[in-house]
Amino acid sequence: MVIDFRRNPPALTPLSIMDSTVAAVETFKFLGSIISQDLKWDTHIDSIAKKAQQRLYFLRQLKKFNLPQELLKKVYSAVIESVLCTSITV
């Protein structure tokens, strides 16, 4: 990934390491955060929202078993809130 905000970025020469060409990518994951070529958070936020939705479905399924409210809150804190608060200091 090359981050270049010039109006006319120069043509890139292929990068090779030990006779192996390194592929250019538009996004990559680094320390749990998805970084895009334009340095926007859209891809990262979409990924986090998708993870949280999947876990929220799990919480809804648990609610059907009439579990105590306090237990459901603990499950939320452990399973969903931890996903939402990942990389919050970035």
C-alpha cells in the first residue's frame, strides 16, 4: 500500500523481496485496525459493525431462554462491548 495524496502520483515500480514480487493492496489489517489507502475508517467501521451484529444475534438468542438481566448485561459487556471498544484509542 502506498499512501500518496499528490494530484499526479508517480508510477510505481514493482517491489520485490528475494525474487518475489510484493502485491499492492488497498487495505490491510494492522494491530486489529483496518487501514485503507485513503486513510479513511469506513472499512474498519463496517468490519466492527458486522462483528458486533453477529454477536448481538447471539445475545438475542440467549434472551429467549429468560436469563436474568444482570447475566445478559455481563454477556453484552464481555462479548459485544469489547468488540466495539477495540482500537478506540487510535
